[in-house]
Amino acid sequence: MKKLALILLGLSVWIGANAAIWMWTDADGVVHYSDYPASENAVLLEIESKPTDQAAIAKQRKKTIALERERRKGDRLRQEADAEESTQKSEDRQTAKANCAKAKEIYDTYYNAPRLFKPTADGGREYLSSEETDALRAKARTDIDEWCG
């Protein structure tokens, strides 16, 4: 009895797997499909099917996963680079702000001093000429323009 049940089960699977598909058009022009010919003008369709290639699917899946990992890695690297660039810009702004303040302080010192000098090796002072003083003030003004924008 078990053998008969197995044979019938096997036949039903085989018949289902090889079922015919019929196509016909009714009087209203509507196309119909069925597993039995319901009209005299029904045509048996030749449908080819192949078993799924599991190895090819697995290979494609691995490739897709690898590409997704690479994309995520690229995204992560871009985010890290953007964060680093943002940090660098912030540090550059702070440096420029500090240098701007220092340049203004130096300019004010040069502008408000009655006479500018440079120290000598023996601890004395060597006073600068008007041209040298003007050159230092111009340089200080250039530094302000450079650092303060």
C-alpha cells in the first residue's frame, strides 16, 4: 500500500511539473490561459523551463554582498574624511582667529609706540629709522589683512 501511495505521489508531482498550458482568445478578444483546452481554437504553448542553478545564485549573492560591503566601506571612509576635514577647518579657523588677534596687537604696538627699536646683543637698544618703522607697520598691516580677512 505504501508503494502505491509513493507511486501516485511521484506521478502527481511529475504530472504537475509537466502540466500543459493552453491559450485561446474568446469572442470579445480577451486572451485566456488554462491547464486544459476550453475552446476549439486553444493552442498548446511550448514553455521551456530549466531547474534553478543554485550555484550561480550563490555566486551572484556573494558578489552582491561583496559589492555592498565595499560600498559601505567607501561610505565609512568618506564620512571619516569629512569629519577629519571638518575638524581641520575648525582648527584652521581657531588658528586664524588667534593669529588675527596677535597681528592686531603687534600692529597696535607698532602704531602707538613713540619709537621702535630692536634689542642689541649687549642688552641695549638700536632705534629704527622712519623707513624701517614704516616697513614694520606695513608688514603688520599685511599680516592683519592676511589673518583677519
